[in-house]
Amino acid sequence: MFLRNCWYAAAWSNDLADAPLPRIFLDEKVVLFRTASGRPAALADQCCHRAAPLSRGAIQGENLACGYHGLQFDTSGRCVLVPGQTQVPPGAQVRSYPVHERWNVVWIWMGNPALADPDKIPALTWLADSKWTVTPGMIQVHSNYEFIVDNLLDLTHVTYVHKKTLAGDPREATAPTRTERLPNGVRVGRWMLDFVPPPLFAKAGNFKENVDRWQFVTWTPLSTVVLDVGCAKAGTGAPEGDRSQGISIWSTHLVTPQTQTSSQYMFSYARDFALDDAEMSRLLLEGTHATFMEDADIIEALQTNREGGSLDGLIDITADAAQLQARRMLKRMIDEESRSVAAE
Amino acid sequence: MFLRNCWYAAAWSNDLADAPLPRIFLDEKVVLFRTASGRPAALADQCCHRAAPLSRGAIQGENLACGYHGLQFDTSGRCVLVPGQTQVPPGAQVRSYPVHERWNVVWIWMGNPALADPDKIPALTWLADSKWTVTPGMIQVHSNYEFIVDNLLDLTHVTYVHKKTLAGDPREATAPTRTERLPNGVRVGRWMLDFVPPPLFAKAGNFKENVDRWQFVTWTPLSTVVLDVGCAKAGTGAPEGDRSQGISIWSTHLVTPQTQTSSQYMFSYARDFALDDAEMSRLLLEGTHATFMEDADIIEALQTNREGGSLDGLIDITADAAQLQARRMLKRMIDEESRSVAAE
Amino acid sequence: MFLRNCWYAAAWSNDLADAPLPRIFLDEKVVLFRTASGRPAALADQCCHRAAPLSRGAIQGENLACGYHGLQFDTSGRCVLVPGQTQVPPGAQVRSYPVHERWNVVWIWMGNPALADPDKIPALTWLADSKWTVTPGMIQVHSNYEFIVDNLLDLTHVTYVHKKTLAGDPREATAPTRTERLPNGVRVGRWMLDFVPPPLFAKAGNFKENVDRWQFVTWTPLSTVVLDVGCAKAGTGAPEGDRSQGISIWSTHLVTPQTQTSSQYMFSYARDFALDDAEMSRLLLEGTHATFMEDADIIEALQTNREGGSLDGLIDITADAAQLQARRMLKRMIDEESRSVAAE
């Protein structure tokens, strides 16, 4: 069961250029395209004539043309041209999905179009702000989206899964976290004061001595997890809000279900330092890619032991608090949606 | 649902030599072989003793020997030898299928053997006529056979699917076609008078000026589609039947269902010019192979959106007339066969 | 339906070293590991916390640690440590399987642990006896285990399947065999007196003239088939028990069902000659590997024609006597087990 009435990240804006893109979201085949005038659109990826995937076609002005017989569809999914005949047959139409472009992300609404309010898109201002340098990426993970969200809300797996890439102060393994329920989401995080900085931060921030580190993870249903991580020279007031002697990385994780056992995983790293340093961008991308592959590897392995994203029959530990809050909130939203659909 | 009582193309005669060939037709595993005396045969590809595929065996005179324990079967499927024992156990028998070799094609009958009349094999005289040079080939297409037949009876997809390989006169996209229902089949075609010749024809026929072009497609249930295409110097009477100043290619397409979503696709090109020109054969084979791959690519892509060969829920356009005729005729034949089987 | 209450070969002792091994036995995912003190163990390959495969983890002293969050399990499957918290949650436990190491094999019991009596492990003394040199190996065969056992109990397929590798005296094809039912198994074999020795034996034993050959195959349910094959100078009393002028190879075949259509196949060759001759070991391993691949090839091919290991609808021949005895005995054991489980 998926939550349908919410905005899902469909693509990075830059990836939607002059070719249509095939995607699978919530078990449905979708074609994304951008018209000649720059407008993004999403249609069912199946021509209403002979079922050819429209993603095999080509953009023609404001329309998408099927690659099999040239039928053209506008962004609403209406067939507007059948080559070789003057009239378009009645009912020549494919499903269209609301899309909206914000924060350099193309968002898609897989549910009731009447409810697709762009104001519900999470505020990810740093993705479109010149004070930050952003390095985006995308992978496919063969896992239910809930296991990916679980993993992002879980700070304890770092010691075991990322021992090769994120080795830091040995006290990190047991540094306590605090979980907060937000009006629309869950937040978990911690401060680690006077800690040895991890190598990447030490290098990036030129820290020679201990630092005050922070890690805050915020999940907003359904697609968005934001990590605010960084460190500042120890004792310079970071916990009180003064980050002037520190560096921050805001990493944004946009997880969109493809099927019950596979997910589109878009991510990006926004930094507030070395803004024009291409070498720093490369360093961060390579470092985070290796880390993601470690996550994907274990998550895909556990998925082979599960149906969908269920935790049935498993036990919980203290470190699961944030993910359990998130799962409860998500379950309530899906249940409410089911009830309201049933009521209609 | 497959039509069972009809001749299907099983193999090109040349491909059935001294080794048995495994095949799947209509969801059944079949082994084709040719005995030492040259007689073609088809048996169920499963030994009645320990189920080993007989296609792993070897031809022994007029029999096929299993590669596991050496049991031998004659062309009727009867076990005639069990090595190491004097008597063949009762019931040692595998199913045999009627086969008949004609026009350099081995044909197989998957239905009631009593109805397997060789006179029902379509007349493909040019495949065994010294006035024609024939270049045969075979591919597997991961698609229902009906989509392949649809595609062959559809002259409008050429503009979109084959724009890289079959670019001709721009007026071709909208040149009208005429569909005819035949007593046993469907025919669609058109004349394009005073047109720029497509590059391959220009080269093959040494045409420097415009030509009168023709394209005629004839489908005979179930397995056979013949394309009669060519061109002649404009105004030399080709439409009235005088092809003496032109060149013809008869291409034969023999589609045999393997499963609901895969097909054996045999094809050949017969030409009445440059008969002994090996370079011309190479040119035609390479050109047509590229074209077939374009067809297979789009057909296999649309198959991923469909169950079997169904058009349920799709809309039709004017250009579909021939394929819709063919599908209706085929459906009637399958329905009649079902009724007659049920009546028995 | 698998027999559960019996010892299955899980691994060669040498293959179970300092890394956990993932296995599938009887449709269940199992992790094998050896603790720091050398004790072998087998657990369900799924952490009770977030379902990660424990085979991705690491051995920590006498425990196995999950690679996701570091939970540690002892050899009984009890969770003994959850990093970051002082108490282990109630119910934190994974299933453990009885294992026992004997004859350089780690055996596993997939059924009722209360019945796991090590005295029921077959006596394979030559695998741990300095008078024999043993060369072990393991492959996976995509076939039901019964077809593999059938094949081992069948001396007649050699002529057809192994004509490239085991060519011997032409009279071998029809040399009669004798099948015996044992209290716990089946034995089939034959003597071939005054025969040309096969090339490998001729070379290994330096035989210049004819030999008396023997082949005896003994199946012990469920996992074990032992072949006692060899030859001695003709007329020196081998049939009466005097092998002093001959050489013997005892080959041991340990077949463990993974699923209904795939099996773990462990094998080893024990010889009583050229004990320290590495070249002889290499020769035997290479020769037998080629032979096994021929067996696997035909068995996997016939499996594609069958569901599970069933012989339903097939006919039997005289040469099947031993395998039919074995199948009957096995079926009776499985039926008895089902009844006793149902009675509980």
C-alpha cells in the first residue's frame, strides 16, 4: 500500500532535458518530459493506440509524439494529432499526472489531481540558493522505500555499515540521540561535544583540534529526509546556534517508491564552504557515493529476507525510536487516505 | 489461445541438417531432426524414460537417440531400442508432430494430425524457383505473434520506426493504402507514382530519376506474410502490370508463436535482379536486419505493456484497417476450432 | 517434500574458516560459522532485529555479530549483546540448527533438534584416514536432489553421457549389474573381469594388460552416495577380496537439497595409491570435474522438463532397478516422518 496523495520527487530538474524519461512510480509506468517552452509534464508511459511506451517517442513542441505511429499528446494527455487522418478518434487520451518544479526538483503527484497543492512541497530552500553549492545524484535501490527511510533515521548503523568510510571518534558508537515528533515529520539528532573530527570534515574545514559535531535528521512524509551535519571548533557556541566557526553539509534524500521492492533514490549534498571548489565537489561526491553503496548493499540484502517493507515478526531496539515514530505516522496517513478513498 | 490446426513454419530446410534442433512452438517443447535418409521429423522434446531433452541426443540412421541412456525413437515417436535389454517396455512412446517440407521450409502441424493436409501449406513458389535469389534468416522476438503480424500489415509505422533505414520520398508518410479481404487472408497495399526512389532501390536498380513504387502486403493465416515491394521507371506501365523496367523484392515473413509473449520469426528476401551478386545479397541482408531490429525493438517494448497479444482498452486509427481485418479473421478461425474441439 | 530428520552435509570442514557462509538448505536460509574456539554452528540467516542476513556479519569470539547494527548471537541463536543498550530485548533470538563435525564434514540437522543423534551420521572413515588421500570439491546443480542420486545409482548412462571422458572397454555398455537392498540404503554394482582398463586407471596403476574391474555404488539416505571403483591385475583374486595388486578410488557424493530444483553437491575422491603425488591429485580433480559437468549438464537439462524430482508419467527400464529401490525407500521415510509430525 502506497501513500498516493503526496508529492514525490520525480527527477532533478537538470536531468529533464530534451528527451523523455521512462520512470516507474508506485507500480505505474510514467513518462516524464519537458516541452519546448520548458514546461515539465508526466503521462502514463503507454500510447492509447498500440501501447508503445511514449518514452520511446520524441518531444514535438509542446507535445510528446509516439515513436510507433506519430500520435501526439499534449501535457494533459489528450491526443492532438493522428498522422494521416484529419480527426482524432474520440477517447484518444492517456492519463496525465500533476507535476510541479520547485527547488530544482520535478515533483509528481500520483494521487487525486484535485488535491495536488504545490504548497505541500517540502521547503528545501538550500537546493536553489546561491549561498550553497549542491551536488546531486541518483541511484536505484532494490528495496522497499521504508527500509531506506529507516536507514536514514538510524544513526547507529554507521559504526557497522560504514566502518570503512565514516570512521570518526570511537565515542560516536554510543553517543545518545534524541527523537522529536514534528507536526509533519520526525527529527532525530545529537550533539557530540569536543570530539575528534572525522577525516573528511577535518580536511574540508581545516580543523586541527577537536570539534563540536552535530547530526540532525529530519523526515518529512513521504519522500524527503534531510540531514544537517557539521562541526565547529570546540567551544565556539555551535550548540547555542553560532556556526560561524564551523562548516555545514545539508544532505537531501528524496526516496520515491517504484515498486514494493525497489525505489528511486535521489540525493544531493549542499555545502556552505568552498563553494566554487570543484575538487571539494568531487571529494564529496566520491565519498558519499561509496557510503551510499554500503547502505544500498545491506538494505538490498535485508530486502531479500522480507516481503515489501514489513517489520512483522522482528524485534525493536532503543535506537529504532525515530524510525518507529516515522512508520507510525506514515501508517496513519495511509490508513486515513484509504478511508477517505473508500468514503468517496 | 493459439490456432492449432494449421501449418507453422518450423525451420528453413537448410538449417535442419545432421543435428537435432530444440524449438518451442505454441508452448510445447519440440525437437526437429532430419533422418539419415533426409526425412524431416518432429517429436516432443522429452524422452519418455527420464525426461531428458531429445534435442541433446544424436541422429542414428532413421532414429533419434536420447543422449542420456541411448533409447532410440523413430519418426513416429515410437521407442524402437532400449540399450541393454531385449524388449522395449510397453508405452515407450513420445508424441510426434506431422511435418512437411515445401518451398525450402519445414512446416509443422501442432493440431489434430488427421487434419494435416499438405495442400494447405501456402504457395510460396519464389522460395524454390531459380528465377529468384533468396536470402533467409531467423530471429526470436519477445512479443506475441499478433503484434508482429500487425506491424507487417501496417505501412504507416515506417515513417516513425524506420526513419534511419528506410527514408524515402516525404510524401510516403501520407500516401493512401487500400485494404482487401481475401478468401483466406488480407491484403493491403498502395501505389506511389512518380516518387523519389529510396536509396537501396535507387542503388539496386540504378534509377537516376523518379519511379513508380508499389508496396503490397498479403497475410495468410497464420504464419505467413508476404511483401511484394518494388519500383519501376516512372510511367513505364508498372501499375498496369508491366514490371519489365523495374525491380521486385518479395519478402516472406513466417511467424510462429513460441509462447504468448515470444515468437520465432523467419524471414527471407527474394529478388529478381542481380541474381548471382553476393554483394547485393550482403547489402540486402544487412539492410533488412537493421530494419528488423528496429521493428523488434518497438514491438518488444510495447509487449511489456500488454498481456499476450490483446488490444483491449486501446483505440484504433484509420491505418489499422488491414490488421483489424486480419485479427477478426484469426479470431473467427480460433473460435471455430475451439467449438469443433469442444464438439468432439 | 523433504526429509527433515536426517543429517545433511553442510560444508567441508576446511571451507568453514573465519568468515560466515550463507547457504540454502531445504528452502531455508542458513548461515554457517565457526567460532574462535573452533566450534561450528548454524543459524537462520536473518537477524531478528532488521532481517539483515547474518552471513554479512562477522565472527566475534564465540558469537556472530550482525553487520547492520552489531547485535551478537551465540551458537544457540540467543542474542547476547545489543550495542548501545544494557539489556537485550526479550525474544531476541534466531533459530539455530544442530550441527556436528565428523569425517572432515560439517553436518546439519534441519528437522527436530531432539532427534539429532550424531551416531546417525554415515561412516565415511576414508575421509579422515591417513591411508587415503582426499581431494574435495563442491558445485551447485540446478536440479532436484533425486535426479542427482538417480544418476549416481545408474551405471548405464556412462556410455552416453561420458563418452568423451570415461571411454573404457566396449563391453562395459552391457555388463550386467546387481542391485541389493541394504538395511539403510541401496547398493548396486558389478564386476567386469579381464577388461581393458580405462585410460585413467591404466595410467594411475601402471596396468599394461587387462584388469578385473569393479564398480559398487552405495546410497545411504539421504545425502550420501559412495562409489567404490577400481581395478586389479586380472586373475589376482580381486573378486574374492584380494585387492593387493590393484588400486581403489572411493568417491563420496554428498547431495543436499537447496530447493526442489537446486542442490548443493559436495564430492571427494579418496585414493589408496600415489598418496603424496600432487600431480595425481590434479589429474583426478580435473578428470572428475569434467565428468561432473557432463552429469550436471544433462541433469539440469532434464530438470527443465520436470516439476521437482517427480518421475510421474515416465516409463522405467531394467537399468533403473537401484534408483527405483532408493526412491521407494526415501518415499517411505518421508511418509513416515509426515505421519509422525502429524501425530505430534
